[in-house]
Amino acid sequence: MKSHHGILPFICFLLAVTGLFFLTSCGNEGATNQGSQGALGNDAASQVYVAPGEYDEFYAFMSGGFSGQISVYGLPSGRQFKVIPVFSVDPEKGYGFNEETKPMLNTSHGFVPWDDAHHPELSQTKGETDGRWIFINGNNTPRIARIDLTTFETAEIIEIPNSGGNHSSPFTTENTEYVVAGTRFGVPYPQSDVAINSYAENFKGMLTYVKIGKEGEMDIAFQVLLPAFDYDLAHSGKGNSHGWTFFTTYNTEEKNSLLEVSASQNDKDFIAAVNWKKAEEYLAQGKFKEVPANYAHNVYNEKTHSATSTMMKTVKVLTPADCPGLVYFLPTPKSPHGVDVDPTGEYIIGNGKLSADLTVHSFTKMIAAIEAGSFETTIAGIPVLKFDEVVAGVVKDAGLGPLHTEFDANGNAYTSFFITSEVVKWRVGTWEVLDKAATFYSIGHLMIPGGDSKKPQGKYLVALNKITKDRYLPTGPELCHAAQLYDISGDKMKLLLDFPTIGEPHYAQGISADRITPNVKKFYAIEENEHPFKALGEKDTRVERQGNTVHIYMTSIRSHFAPDNIEGVKVGDKVYIHLTNLEQDWDVPHGLAVMGANTAELLVMPGQTETMLWEPTAEGVYPFYCTDFCSALHQEMQGYIRVSPQSSSIALKWSLGEEEPVQ
Amino acid sequence: MKYKLKNNDALSPLLWRGWGRLFMTLAALGLLTLFLFPMWRITLIAPQYPQGVTMHIWINKIGGESKSTIQNINILNHYVGMKYIEPDAIPELKYFPYIIVGMVVLGLGAAFSNRRQLFLAWGILMVLLAAAGIYDFYLWEYDYGHSLSATAPIKIPGASFQPPLIGSKLILNFTAISMPHISGYLAGLSIFLAFAAWWLKSKFDKKHEKTAAANTAAHRLSTIA
């Protein structure tokens, strides 16, 4: 009895504990779900739901990171519309494969089929995004590209000389007077065969200003020669600070090995403040040195539908020691990564990535300190301002590893913290932390539409994350990178949506769709086609031979190519197939693929001419066909090219239907 | 009399002697709008053409909302073997303009003569011409809709692709809507103005005759007296 009495409470106790365990574990699971999936209870789904056939409110342009491209998304839905080929070849569109776009990827190192694209930046007028162009930097082989937002195609690429790793780029000035490029690597100046450990002595760091013309055309106006620090990120001033650009630096230790340790020793690195209006004065006074250089300037012409590459041979260099007032250094703690200027232009935020704090400099105080001439020291002729005299405030203990800051229209700032994987909302001026939101995982950049301009538009914030781990169905060792959308219209940030991106989305830009859609081109007017190998109608189609080069002037219209039977091509010929798409309607591209061609397809928009170079290596009859489902008779859109032996005397012959020559 | 007005006061501004001539002049000149705007339109709507493809028929040409409309319609038509619309092959587009210019001249002549019978005659002639034009339009539509190529990729036994004369009709996956367009309506207004000119002139003439008769009678009476 005793034992019986004794065991019953024990069993009850066990049951109770087990029950409690189940309860708590369920509770935990519930909490985890809620925490990681956002406040579904608050109807996040309907906030991101764009009904079929409806349009998104914003465009988002995401860098494709190591894909080298830009991808275009809609917000709030997170739907992807297009991948714009920029720095990398894209066989889907024939970019870098067809004869017309190969020159776009020319550099001083020859044809480079790939790059690492980091920071898209929309053009601005009066500090507001205007929807004309978007620029993006190529990090590896230093370049800047301009994408035309009427066609969503890359219009121009300029190489940046005397640079290595174009990371602090392109970051426009408030009327798109310039986009900038700052070298992430110190490199020998001029580039030469020197010992790597002669870094401090032979290496330099170059900042570049690319002038933007009325039609968007790019031209390197000048470069500023600086010590071989690593120039990390940049943003231009606005309002009162218009006329200045701010570049962050790390490795002010000027080390060339094991940087993760050696470049993290200085307690403070610098933000370099460059007065580009002053630079314009010095240029006008002739205080520059015109030095030899070799860099490619590639321009795509929308009338000839072809790119040309021109090698540029000199560049103008300004040296701060000769140009007082051109550059100042603002000491900023712990290897600042992003530098962001608030919409008023007064505050310059240094995101010290190895720190828990954010340092905010005041533009007004900076000007006062410059006027007072109270400098801590001078490096290579560049005055270093006193930290205490320029700092406006510190956002304390907000998180760990601040990287980037964007702004809303209501005086709030949002900073990404990589190490603690969160976005922190704080108040500009009071520096108090208002809210924190977790990201999944390891946020890098963040973006609010217009969030780096004078007029942020955003009610949304996009977190651009480096790691997804368990957020999606697994796809083997390589997982997608991803973005997360937050509603920032209320006091508290609210996670709405996860969506995967291509490559690694570094920075992104957002803009309300109505600034772009009225100007979007639907097709190219065929009467404006100035391609040297165009065929403006089937009567113009023909095949011509010059030695072992054969030019096929071909057209496409639903649902046939003209001509579609070609004979007289020989092994060893260089066959240029110039395909003009005669269609004049929206959304009717035609593709062209030739069996065995050692290149990608053509994908020709209406009114456009594109050229495939095909070098047949064996005799036979080669089918070709339309690759883009164009019509009910798309599958019939096909033809043959007969390839005869080199010794053959067969004459050129071409036809469409009825076996009759087209002529 | 129910409609008799006191001294014709209310009607008298309407019976200003110049109204008939003015209306007839406007009627004649109104036809010139046929050279400024399309007179008819045919719109094809399908899910993949949400804005539709709209062809414009002018007195002297065939066009569309964009330069490429005819090409795009021809591309659609070729699937079912319809003939290409080639404006150069339609003689009416060449001689109709002369008829219209002739009618403008005749209308101005009628206005100059200020004779109500000529107003009426011009109006009736216009109605006959419009009827003939619409019948001709029907014949062309019939021809395009029925004369199909024997080698058409898509053959649908018994199907006709004739667009409606006026109104809307489902043709395969397209809704075809055929309606007068700006200058078509304005030409209709011209016809209306011609008849209005005739009516006003008739009213004026009758009143004038009545007054003249009354005056004559009064004169006679006074003479007799």
C-alpha cells in the first residue's frame, strides 16, 4: 500500500512533466515559426499579393553579384521580370556571343566574358531618382556600365584605368553630373612589375570621376591620386553637401598580406571627402597631369544595333598635394564599410564594420573644421580632420558589424548589421535606436526605394542577404541568395516576404514604376535601322561571298525565315548570318539557332538586326530554326544550309518557297 | 392651330434667311474632314492583344493606330489564308477622293445658289453615295473573308472570316468590332446639315411666300378699298 501510494504521485509527476515538455516544445515551435516567417497573422500575404494581370508598384534592380548582371524585380510581389546582361555573356540573349555585342565586353585585357557586379545606382535629377538610366560597377576588371531604362539593355561600358577592384562605385551625384569609381585594391602606379612587398612605396589608390553627358554618355573627367588605402564604398553629398563625394577606406595600414589581421589594426580608418567642384576648378586651371593610360570605352548604338569599342589613351590625374582643398580625411572607427548621406545632406554615416557603433559625421562641422584649419596631421598632402570636431553623434550598441544605411522620408535611418543579422531602425539627429528586425541570414546591403536619394519613396525595405541556409528547399551544396521584404510604413518593421535572387545581390535600387513605364520602348522602328547588314524586307535578302567570307542577309517574320534554303556554303567559310526581324509589334522576338554552331543563339527584337558568326567544320546539310515560340507556326519556322567541301564549285543559291531564287 | 406661333416670333430667329445657306456650306465643307480623320475602324481584340489591333479606313488610305497595324493584321490573316490588305490594290481609295471633292464643289454651288431643291438633291445624292460606299465596303469585307488561299496553314471548313459591317462579331479567337470613326460621323453630320438646310430654307421660303401673299392681298384690299 505504501509503495502504491508512493508510485502514483510519481507517475502523475512523470505525466505532468512530459505534458509540460510537449507543451513547451510546441510553444517553442510556434514561436520559431512566427519569428522566422513574419507576422502572417497580420495579413502579410495580402500586402505582397499582386493579383494576376496587375502591376507592382515599384521596380527593384538588384545587382547579380558574381553573375555580373542586373536582375529586375517587382515590389511588393518579389516577382522577377528580367535579367539584364551587363558584364557577363548571356547565351540566352546572345549577349557577348553575337557580333554586335562582343565589343561591349572588350577591355584593355581583351574580351572578358565575366565580371562581378555590385552596386546598381539609378540616375538622379535634383537628388531624385529619374528613371533614365541605371549604372553598375564591375568589380573585378574595373568598369562602370550604363543601362538604358527605355530598353532595359546595357548601353555603355567604360573601363577604369589605374584601378584594381572597382568597389566604391558608381554612386551618382545629385544631378548625375558624375558617377564615381574608387579602387578597392592599391595597385602600382603606373602598373608595373614591382615586388609586392614594396606596397607602401610603389602602390597607389585612385579615385575616378566619370562625367555623364546629356544622353548618358560616359567619359572619364579626372582621377585623384591617393595613398594606397583600400577604397571601399562611396556616396555623394546632396543639398548643402552637393559637390562632395565621401569614400570609405580600410587598410590605411597599407598592408599587402593577411589583411584580415594586418588591415584591422588601426583604431580608426578614414572617410575621404572629395570636393569635386574644386576638382573642376583645378582642371580648368590646368593643374592636372595628363598621363598615358589604356582603357576601353564601349558604346552600343540603338540605330545600328551594334556596339563599338574604342581604346582611350590618356587620363587626367589630380594630386592632392598640388590641389589644396581637394581631399580631406575624416577619421572613422573600425574599417568603415558603407558611407551613407542622409536625405538632407547634413549627416555622413560611417558604418564601422568591426564595431558595434555607428559614427555620424556632420557636414557643417566638417566645413567649420576645414575653415578653422585644425588638422590632426597630413597624409600625402591630405589634411586629416580631428575626429571630435567632425563627429555629430554615435548610434550606440545598435548591433554588431554595421555595413550600410538607407533612409526613409520621415527622418529615420535603417542600418544593416551583418554579424548580428538584423536591420536596426534609428532616428537621425537623436541617434536613438527605435526598432530591430531579424534577417535570415547575414544581411549585407539593404534598400529602400529612393533610400539613398534626397526623396526616399519607400514604404518598403529590402534586405539583401548573404546566406539562406534553411530558408528554402535545399538545392545541394550551392544555395540561392535571397532578399527579404519589410513593411516600414509603421513604427515597427514587419517582415512580409522572402524571395530568391540571382548571383549574390549586393546593393539594389528601387523606384516607383510610374517613373519608368511611360518611356519603355516596345520595339525598334524598322525604318530607323542603320545596321550595315540589315535587310529591310524580303526583297533585300541575299547571300554574298567575299573570298571565304559569306554574308547571309536574312529576315524573319511570322512564321518563316527568308531565305530558308541556302546552298553554296563551304567548309572553312566564315559565315555571317545577319538576321533582321521584320516584325513591328510588341513581344515578337525571333530566335535563330544553327546546328553545331560554336556560339549561342541570336535573339532578335522586332526591328533589330543581329549577326551570328558560324564556321562550319564539316560538310552536310545543317538545319536552323526559330528558338523563341513566336506563333502558331513557330515549329515550322525552320530552314537548311547546305555545306559543301572546300573544293566544291557549287554556286551560291538561296530561296524561300517554290524552290525559286528569292531575287 | 396647335403649332401656330404668335407672329412666328419664336421661330423667326430660326428662319433667318441665311441659315439654309450657312448649313449647306458647312455640310459641303464638313466632307473635307474625310481627308483629316479616318471614317471607319475595325478593331480586333483577343486575350493576347489586350489593347486590340485597330485598323483605320480613310477615304484615300488604310492605316491603323500604329505604322505597323496593317503588317500585324496581315500576319494574323495569313494563318487562315486571307489575302493581304494592300491599300495600293484597292481602286476605291484612288477615285473616292475625287468624288468627295466633287461633292464639296457641288455642295458649295448649292449653297451659293441658295435653292432649297438643290440642298435636298445634294443630301439625297450623299445618302445614295454613302449607301453605295457601305455596300462596296461590305463587298470588300466579303471578299477578304471568303477568298481564302488553298494553301492556308489553318483551314476551318465552312468558316468565314468576314468582319461585321457594323457592330461586333466573334471570328475564331478574335472579337472584331466594326464602327464608323471620326470623319464617318462627321460625314453623317454633313448629310444631316444638308437636310436641315433644306428644311430651314423651306420654312423660310414658305413664310416668305405667305408674307408676300399676305402683303399682296393687303395691297389688293387697299387698292380695292
